[in-house]
Amino acid sequence: MLTALRRRLPGARYLWRGRAASGLSSNSNESPGQKNKYRDTVLLPATDFPIRRNPEDTVSTELRLQEETKFLELYNWQKARKTKKEFSLHDGPPYANGDPHVGHALNKILKDITNRFHMMRGYKVSYVPGWDCHGLPIELRALAEIEDKSDSLSPMEIRNRARAFAEKAIEKQKSSFIRWGVMADWENCYYTFDKKYEAKQLDVFFKMHEKGHIYQDYRPVFWSPSTRTALAEAELEYNQQHVSRSIFVKFPLQKPPPKLASAIDGSTTISALIWTTQPWTIPANQAVCYMPDAMYSIVKCGSSGELYIVAADSVEPTALSLGTKFEVVSTFKGADLENGVCEHPTIPGRTSPLLAANHVSMGKGTGLVHAAPAHGIEDYGVASHHKLPVDCLVDEAGRFTSEAGADLESKMVLEDGNEAVIQMLLGAKNLVKEESFVHSYPYDWRTRKPVIIRASQQWFVNTANVKDKAQEVLKKVKFTPASAASRMVEMLGRRTYWCISRQRSWGVPIPVFYHKETRDALINRHTVGHVIKLVEQHGSDVWWTHPVEELLPKSVLQQAGSSANALDYEAGRDVLDIWFDSGTSWAHVLEDAEQRADVYMEGKDQLGGWFQSSLLTSVAARNKAPYRHVVVHGFTLSEKGEKMSKSLGNVVDPDMVISGGKDKAAEPAYGADVLRWWVAESNVFTEVLIGPSVLKSAQADINKVRNTVRFMLGNLSGFNPETDTIPGPEMYVIDQYMLHLLQDYASKVTEAYKNYEFGKVIRLLEALVTRDLSSFYFSIIKDRLYCEEERDPKRRSCQTVLAETLDIVVRSFAPILPHLAEEVFQHLPYRKDGDGVFRTGWFVPNSVWKKPGLVEAVEAACSMRDLFLGATAGRNSVEHELSVVIEPGLLFELMETLQAEETSNTSQLNELLMASQTSLLTKVPLDLPADATILKGSFLINLEGGDICEEEAYKIIIHQSTKDRCPRCRKYTTESALTPCPRCLEVIAGKWSQ
């Protein structure tokens, strides 16, 4: 390789000085005068493009480039273009509840790479960034500063604080996204608290209500005592290490099932034995459920002598859990338990019927399940079928109400309430055993505290109504990766309903009025239509700031056919779930007539979140999906594969990655392009790792690209593509071969971008840069570039390739490294004013570059080159002369295309082999030098798509060059070390005669 020396010259350009093609250092016998005599006749690279930048320079350069190349104007520029090709990527709104993090960086940069690629290919890209501005995450953060005083705030005071907090978070996040180089319509973002957005959302809500997809009901839902609101499944996270107080409880049989009456001795007490991890639900029990098709047994406890009813399959596991042995008295089918009645274990005088239910599991437990309809989803189904009471004994704070009795009132059900119930069971002698049980349990994802199931009056989306249609339209949606489709269908299939009401102040109100006396709900197209108009004018604050007479004027009541007075009603205080909030974004944001995005791109958690809520609202309102393609990426983890946390000290701040920390040595400034390279090179469809070593590696990879680009820039000095380009057929074969490789690279990179395989783009780029260019092509052409006459067609031939290669390479990484791409374009020696990499589009490789025929000739020569260089490892190749011996045939003819004469030191074959001189022979010479080495090799020729396929042998004879070293080109091609070789003399004569 050429060792480059750099010196700063007037005119602010770097000139590289050093060894030419040979790679040898100057001869120690040469005088200083001889060393410098021919320096100015050699065409060394000249460019002021730096090989790398220090941290401070990196940051300032990126900011300068964003300003000079008008990053912020790029989106509007491309939207104004006249083109029929359009591409829409709908931005899923991040929460406006905190600082930007690496998860944001991963998502936003992936989207930007996608958008820039499509824009460069001539598409008019639609990408409007948005923010999710409502909901508890923001409300909690906004109220955290005043702590306990928040209970005294009015709804409007809470809303004002939450809005101010969200606006502040949005500005900080937006500033970071812009700094990362994200191209977007930053002046017209969408916000879920925007009044027009809220009005569209209410319109979708009513369309769904009018079609019967939304209804109100009293039923059990996931409830968060820590935030005092109902939750949807998407708002839960499961703690795998939760510890519950599990208990075995007796339900004494009061009335035996008729079919078992003869088998049961009336003088002996028999109890249905149940197991539960939620002791606090026992007071709300209404039944004991069994599986009708399963087998059950009456067993006698070896330690107490008591009789229990348990599932036949649970006899041994239950006995083991209780530390005893069971004797099976009789076995029968579950259906035989019909019409049996048990005593309630804590409430004297109350009974619990034995009821058949298909949800009873034969896994953990006894095969009998206690049913508390107010606190269990399946239990509620049993209650609905058998008309059982659904009495909720727990308030919004998770405390027992007065209806639970004086012994339980005001106790927290998950804390002292559990203990009180266990003591009641002990007192009634119905507790068999208590033990700790570690299992997966739902937590509120915001407060990280356990939730309960609690019956309350809520609004629901009946997903059963739209589930089949949703799954049908998903078949027409493409997923990347493809496996995500089945996961989403599976999650959708498990969803029975969607609770969309929340008991908070910061959100979009559910537009319903309740009669003060009857509590009947009033909602119709007239009432909702009027509210939508008010919201569109003033925002959703009107629900709290305007009196009910303005929200529900007499004229609207009359239109609805009601003679009631507005003062007979009060506005409901529930707000819509934020998943409904963001899930209706398609109705406000998507511009085209179909209101369908080409792509939704978010993390895998959105398969049960935004992807799903968007699908359900769109299908329910208009029977189609809001997207054509769903791209799903993984989460970010530390480079050790750990979840990031402040306690572990592994949190990576993307803005610190870009600008550095206080200690630049420990926390250097890498710039935005390093962050973007990290995103692109990662396998984003799994978990994505980031940390110091990952970032350093990314920086090193970019520097390799910079070095390659710099070589091309330096060697294009003085070249004008419009006047100096050499036509393909007139090029050197090796140059045509490089264009062939370049065409293949361009095609593969384009396909990789289309398939969102950005990691593959990086791998293709690195292979081209390190293998095909730096290690191969550049090492071969240096002699031609540096030592031929400036305008010689041979030199212009490889410059033509360098210009094409530079253009394609830079455009190929531009979507990933926009700052570097624009920086390179600023250093093009033939740059025209206004030329920018993004405003001049994607590359268009020439199809005539594809030349499989010449590939055989070059690759055969490369086979010989590898054999030669392998045998002379550690020595300079130009110290040798070669004889390539091939019997007459196809391989010899291929080599003749590279070297027409028998012996040459300037032929294409000699250039490829990197020797000082090469002879192409059909026989081994008789007068071989004493130091000659003969190597044997073969090459498989494959032409015409396999029609011509034959393996031919060759020999390479290596011996030390017999000539002296040229003081100009450093090759052993001259008769005297004091005189340049004939080629160099001709070039010098031309220069000195000018």
C-alpha cells in the first residue's frame, strides 16, 4: 500500500506525497537531489477533504452542513416537486413525557433512512411527525412537582399543567430529532391535543358508536389503584417475580349434588377445595366452578381425616402441596356436581352454587375455581350466564368499601385487606394452607405497581364485532419481518374487548351526557355533532370550561327529539384511552383520498398497541386497514444485552453521543452520523445493542469509508466528467470490470433499501470499500494515476471509474450518513453550484456496465495474482518479473486481451499482477534464471451461462527483476537507477515541453 505523506500548501489543499506504484521507500543510495528531482512530475492526490475529524470539529461540521445544505428546507423542497410517485410513512406519536432516548433515535433514524431513500428515488415523501400528548404518563409527570397538593387542583388546572409539560417535552424532543438529521415537516407536526385532531378523533368515536362497535357496560376491567383509573391490556406490563399470598380454602358442601347424594354420607362434612392467589376476592365470591367434562374425586385427607372434592388429575399434586396424602373415596364426572351448593367460607348464611364453566384450568390448583364476578373476566361471564350478582366491594383506590363489612372497610386489598381475609378464613376454620407463590402478574406500566381486576361502569369497543374483519384485512398487509404478522393476528385473536374510558382529567372527553336522576346516557349524532364543532373551534377544554347549556343547547335537544332541559343533564367526566387517542391519527394526518399509509414503522410492543388500535379504529369506522406495510423493529439494550437503567449506569443518551459529555475523553462527541450508522448496521428486527465499544466501532467504520472517499476525491483533481470521461469500450479491461462490480453493487444496495435491510446495505458498502476498492482496485491503478501523463486516456479511464464509483458510493450511503454525503459533495473538484446529494437523486447505473465476458479474463488474472503475491509475501511485488505460461487455448486468448505483446511492463495484465514486467508465453523458457520459482495453478472458465465450462492449467515463473529501479515510478524498469524508465521519460518530456 502507498504510504501517504501530507503537507499543507498555499491554496488550502492537501497534497499527498510519497511512494508511487511500487510501495517501496526511497533508495538510501539516492541523494536528496535525486529524491526530489521528479517529485513534481508525479500526479499525487490533491484534496482538502480530511481523513477524519476531531470531536469538536465533527459537531461544528455537521451543524454547518445542516445550515449550508438546508436540511430544514429539504422536506418542503421535495414535496413541491411534480411527480406522480408518492410515498407515505405515518409517524407513530412518541409520548411527550420526557427527554429523547436511544429508543427514539432508533425509531426516528430508521424512518429517516427510509424516507431519504424514497425521496432520492424520485418519490414525493409524506412524513408528518407527531406526538401523543394526552394521558396519565404526562399528567403524572406534570403533577409530580406539587405531589400531594394535586388532589386539590381542578380539572382545568390539571389540564393546563399537563399541556405546559407536554409542550416543553415536545420542543426538547423535536430539537433532538432535527439534530439527528431527520427530514420532516417540522413546521406542521401533529399533536393529539390539537383541536382539529381532537375533533377528528370524536368523529371516529361516534362513527364507531353509531355502528354498534362502542358500548357502555358495568363489567370487570384491569384497574390501577395507584393511578385510580381503568387500563387497557396494552397499558400493562407483567412482573415475572411478583409474590402472591396463595391459599387453599374449603367451601363446605351445604347441599350435595343430587347425582352424588347416594354416594355421600350425610353425617360427614365434605368441602369443595379451591386454590387462589388473590385471597381478597373471597368476600366477593358468588360460586364455585368446575369443568363438566373432567373427572373429579372425593378424597380423604390423611392428616385431618376431612373429605375434599378435587379434580382427579389434581389429587396427587394437591396432596403434595398440602404435605399430606389423599385416599380416593370415589371418582365421578364433573357434570355430576350440578345443582350442588356450598357455604360461603367467610360470610355466614351466604351460599355459593356449584356451576359448570369451561374456563376452569386443570393446571395449577385443585380443578375447582372460586368465582368473584366483579374481579374476574371469566367469572363475569359465568355470572352473566347464570344471572349472578356482580357486586364490587373495592373502591377506586383499591380499598374495601363499607359493603365489605366493618372488618374489611378501608383496607387496601393487596395489603392489609389480604391479611384480614386470611384471618377471617382462619376464624371460620376454612383456611387449609397459605404459602407464597411467585408468578407473572400485571402491573401498571406507568407507576410499576400491581393492578387488580375491578368491576365498574366503562365504555368499551366490542372487538368481537370487528375482529374477523380486522384479521381479514391484515392478510393484505405486508409485514417486515414476516413473522410479525402471525404475532399480531394471535394477539388480536386473544382480545375480547377494549376498555376505552379513563377516569382522568387530561384527555379527550367521551361526548356523553347523563341524566341526573335516571343516569341514562344521552349520545346521538346531534349532540356529538355539536360537541365536535365546539372542540374544532376551541379544543377539548370546552368540556370543562363551558356550561352544560352551551354543550347541550336547547336546539340540539330538540333536533334529537327531546323535550328535556339541558340542566337535567351533566357532562360525563371520563376521557378516552390514549391508545384510542393515537389510534385515530390516520383520520387527521393521512392526506390522500384513501387515508392509508404506505408504511407504519414502530417497535415490536406496538403489535399490541398502536398498530392494533389504528387497525381496530380504521376497520370499525371504514372497513379497511390504515396501512399497506408494517415494519417492526426491536428494543434497544446495553451492549451487554441488559435493559438500560440509571442504577446500572448503562443508559446511553443519544444527544451525548452526538455532542459529547463534559469529559470529552471519557464521553467523546461522535456526531449524528455515528448514531445513524449504529442504527443502520444493527439487526433492527431483534434487540439492538448500544454502548461505548459499539459507538467506537461505528466511528472506525465511518473513517474507513472517509479514507476511501478521500482517495477518490484526491485522484479526481483536474478531472471533468463532462469532457474527460472515457467511453466504456475504450476503457482498460480492469476499469470495465470495476464498473461491472459497481453495477452489481448498485442493484443489490437498492434492493436492500427496498426491503428495509439497512444492515445489508452497510455490509455491501464495507465489502466494496475494503475488498473491491481499497485492497484491490486502488492498489492496481496507483501507478496509472500517479505516473501517466495527466490527460492520457489510460489515466482518464480509471478516473472515469473513480468518478462513477464515488457518485454511486456516496449516494448509496447518503440516506444513512447524510452529513458525510453532503460533505463529500462539497469537496467534489467538479461540483456545480446548487448540487447536493439529496436534490440530485439516486444513482442510475448503466446497464452496459454489466459485462460477464470480461469478468472471466480479469478473475483469471486475479487467480494468478493471488498465487504470485502469496508466494512473495513480505516482499514488494515490483521487485519481480513474471512469466505466465499457458498452453494455446481459451485461457491464453483471455490473457491476450490483457496483454497483446509477449513482454510488457505497462500492459493491463502486468498492472493486474503488480509486477515490474510480465511475459505471456505458451512454453516454459529454456534459459530460466537460477533464482526462478515455478508455481502451478488452474482456473475454471465459465462462459455463456455455463455453455462453455472448462478448467485450464497455467504456470507462473517468478524471478528477481534484472533491471534497475526507476527514480520516478519506483518500478524496476530502467537500465540505470539515475535515469527514469522509457514510460516515465516520455511523460516527463511531455510535461517539460509544455
